[in-house]
Amino acid sequence: MKMKNFFAILLVLGVALGTNSLVMAAEVNLKDYDAVVVQDLEVPSGSPAPESAGLQMAEKTVYQIKRYNEKYRLFDTIVKEGGKASKEAPSGKKVLIIKGEVKEWTPPTVGRRIGRSFIPFGEHTGTAYFAAHYKFIDKESGKVIYETDLRTSSTGANDTVEYAMDRNGEALAKTITKLKGR
């Protein structure tokens, strides 16, 4: 009986580890990409976000990727599409295109800010949110190789959507760093 239990446990463990390695093999790898081009995010009509939010987020994303690039050497070239440096995009190198769409733009209300002053432990009452859906596209093939949704917030003294956008750009840079294997 003990031998049967031992083999059953061994079988379950083997299946679990084997499945885990298959899942890890299917994960996206960005190691081959030498350059990244960030496009302005799309702002859907009817969204409370201003039209400039897409441009703003693209600039914040480029800034955050460059910050992480200083430490981890992620890419040789990082540019925003339509920017001055985008004409210098390297030829003959693998280029990753990042495009996205604004999904949420929630500024804090004045009432929430006032409430934070009077409510004990009410530091989250003035929270601003920003969310976006990102697609990583191989420039050569045009195929979407990775998609992710990122939602960030800002509270306290920095309870602005712009600060939440900064954090969203940083979250995207962290995602890229992870996918580059660094």
C-alpha cells in the first residue's frame, strides 16, 4: 500500500513539473529585439480621458523604458513613433512595436480629497486610476506576440491621473524587463 501511494505521489509530481515546463516554454521572450518603437495610445471616443492622454502615456512609457534600459541594457534604441529619434530606427535589427489603448481614466474628486482629511485612515478616498491595454508587435511579421492589461492608481499627495500614468509606464517597463529575462 505504501508503495502505491509513493508511486501515485511521484506520478502527480512528475505531471505537475512537466506541465509547468510546458507553460514556461510558451512564455514570450523578447531577448532577440534590439529596438523598441512606442506608438501613441488610442483614446476611445466617449472616454473621459483627454485626446492628449495617448501622446502623454507614450512619452511616459519611453521615459520609463529608458530608465530601466540604463540599468538592464534592454534595447539599443528606444524611440517614440513620430518623434525626432524615430527616423533613426535601426535597419537590420529586430524591432518591437508597442501600441495600446486607454481603458480607464478616473481622476479623484474634490470631495474625495476633502474626505481624506476628515475620515480616519481615509488615505485611499482620493484615489486616481489609469488603465491601458498594451500589445507588443513584431515589426517584421506584424504579429502580436504579447498582450497585457495594466491598471495603476495613485493616492495621497500624488492623487493625480498623471502620476498613475507614470506608475503605469513603470509597470510596463518592469513587464518588458521580465520578458527580456533580466
